[in-house]
Amino acid sequence: MKIGKPERMIINGKRLDGRGLYDLRPIKMRVGVLKNADGSSYLEWGGNKILCAVHGPRELHPKHLAKPDKAMLRCIYSMATFSVKERKKPGPDRRSIELSKVIREALENVIFLHLFPQTVIDVYIKVLQSDGGTRCASIVAASLALADAGIPMKDLVSACAAGKVDGEIVLDLFEIEDNYGEADLPVAIVPKTGEIVLLQMDGNLTKDEFKKALDLAISGAMKVYELQKKTLYERYGERYETER
Amino acid sequence: MERKVIIPGEFIGKNVKVQGLFYRINNSYYSSIYGLLEENQNYKKIIPLAGKYIPKPGDLIIGYVKDIEFSNWIFDINSPYIGILPVEEFLRPIDLPKEDLRKLLPLGTVAYILVKEFGRERKAVLSLKDKRVKILKKGRLIEIPPVKVPRIIGRKSSMIKMLKEKLKISIIVAQNGRIWLNGNVDDVLYAEKIIEYIVKNAHTSGLTDRVKEIIEKREIPK
């Protein structure tokens, strides 16, 4: 059952979930959650719940796909049947194929693929619960899982969306704002260099609005980056500090 | 010795000597993996916390025969790349095609074997022509992450020597993360638990002494 369009989505400067215009949803991250994967992560971003597993580098089958000078990166984004209100038909569809592609292209920018010729690195992203902005959340989870798998990277990738709701530019849209808002602008960046590795837009924005939304999304992504760093440090850091 | 956690892209220093997986922009060095940074007097060392085994000539590894071709054995070596043992590298000259390779080293044979070459073709050429190699017939084979192998061996082999001495079993630790244990069944199963404990606590210091204490009391580590 879909919730109908609310009359107003911003009331007295507050959004429907009580956030201010430039606030992120609460984020929780964990790495190393799966035993059988080489690297894994679990991310809760507002109502989004995402599990990500990385395998590899490993032998590539079929062999003819192998590249002689670098590793191949395969990303598979999929949503669980129970991840949305109405049952999601399992299997790849137009949307998840597109998301797999954009996530792969974002991650390809930071991974040193040339170190493992003729192999494959598999990234499996499973959305357990969706609440808008899963592509950004997936990229964040995937880059944590890749780090956990010990894969050499230039930097982590961080992402966040901005958009336009009720004529206002807001940060980190959730499902209702995503469905009924005027525009959505997911952005993924390499925080160290400031490179943009994913930029998509749904809806219409004027030039000034676009600039404002882009800056806002980048600032959001930088906040997410700090959380990513904290997660990675704390996994070994705390225990390491106490036992030394 | 100072050790701290580093993440991909973290700045290590300018004009320093760095060991391990790093990248350089002008004279600044950055880590390219999630691991530990060890600060030594003259250099800094990046110790990985995860990762796959990449063959290196001179390594001694444990592999098993997974396929047999006309003049090669194909070995699984716990790596993204396969190992090839050509007939020329067998213990004695083989008269092909009269002899059957399947009878010399049947499928599933486990061997402690030398990596002779690892070139651009990305196939590890293995060899049995070395004094240290062994065909392993009896015992227990376990796998650990290859990056933890130095921890099982310890500084100047301190850990492995201690394990062998205290547990009274034979242990072979191969570079590709496979460990072969042979001896009394109870001791072998206990050793497996000890190794599990070492892997779990590999990033902590003072491990050898702690493990020694545990073994002396014959405790089951948590």
C-alpha cells in the first residue's frame, strides 16, 4: 500500500520525519558481519538496511571474460522481496541493473584493479529494507566491505543525496520525499580528491538550485565519510588500544 | 613499537620509506589498504588485515591436485591464480606418454610445494625439485587468512617453535595460509583451537606469551 501524497512536506522548517532541511538521517555501520565472505558490511541509514558482501579477488569463470591487464569488478545490487511495502518481484530488473552499473562505475574509480590481472572482485549488495536513497547507501556499504576485504583502494567512496522538496533544497531524501518531491540528486565522491564518481538527477532544478544541491550533497557525503572512517578505526582500534 | 590502524587513502608521511601496499603522489605516501601501520626507526610498514595470497617465487605453499592435463598437474593453491606443476618439475624424469600422471600424483594429492616462477601469465609454476618439499599423506589441513601467516610464525619463528615444542606435533605453515598438522588426534584438534585464537587476536601485541600461558594450562581459548 502506498501512502498518498502529503499536502505539505515541510512544515515550519521541519520535514515529515522531524529533521531540519540540512540534517542526515541516523546512520549505523558495521564491518565484518559475514563469516563466509572475504569482506562484508552492514549499514542502517534511516529506514534503509543494507547488507554487502565482497568476494575476491578470485578466479574468473568463464575465462574469456578475464582482462589480461586488470581485475574485473562485478557489482550485483538486488532488493529483497520484503524490502518494500508491496512484494518486490525477485531477480534483476531494469532498475537494479542500472544501479549495479552506476555503483560499479563509482567503485572502479578507487580500486587498484591493475594489481590483480585476470581475476574478478565480486560485490553483492542486498537491500533488506528500503526507505529512499538506497543507491547512495549501497555505495557507502560497498566501499566499507571492500576495505574490510583488504582490497587496495585510493580512498573510500562516500555518497549522499540532496533534492528539492516543496520548493526547498534539502539533504538526504527519504522515501516519501523521493516519491513526491520535485528533484533528487544522488552524488558519490572520493573525499580525498573531491572527485565526483556518481551524479544522477531525477526531476528539474534551476542552475542555482543545482549548484546549491550539489554542494549540500557533497557536504553530506563528507559527514558520511567521517562515520565510515570511525567505523573502520573502531573495529580494531578499541580492542587494540586496550590490549596493548 | 608503535602500531595504529590505517584506512585506505590515509596519509603516511612525506619522504619516508614505506613497506607494503601504498601509493604515492609526488613525495607524499598514502596507504592503499585497511591495515595496521608499524612505525620503525628507518621505515614504516603497512601490515594488511585481510587479503588473498598472491604467489611469489621462492614461497613454499600447500596445494592439492585439482586437475590433470597431458603434461601438467593443476594445483589449487588458495589464491586467485592456479598453480601448474609441469612434468619436468616432478621428482624424477617421466617418460611421456607411457606413464600415467594420474598414478604418480592422483587427484586430491596434497603437497608442500615450491613456487618456482610467477610471471606475466599469472600462473604459478610449481616444483617438487627441492629438499624442503613434501607429499603430505596423513594429517589435518586447515586454512587461515594468508595475511595472518606471519603471526603464526612469529618474530624469528618464536611462535611456531613454541607451538611445536609445547604441543608435540608436527606443523607445517605454508605461505598461502594453509597449515598442516600431524600427530596425536587430541593434540591436533587442540592445536587447531589455538591457531584459531591466534588468528582472531592477530592484531594484538604480546600474543606469544599469552598463547604460551594458555597452552601450559591447556585451556580452551575463547
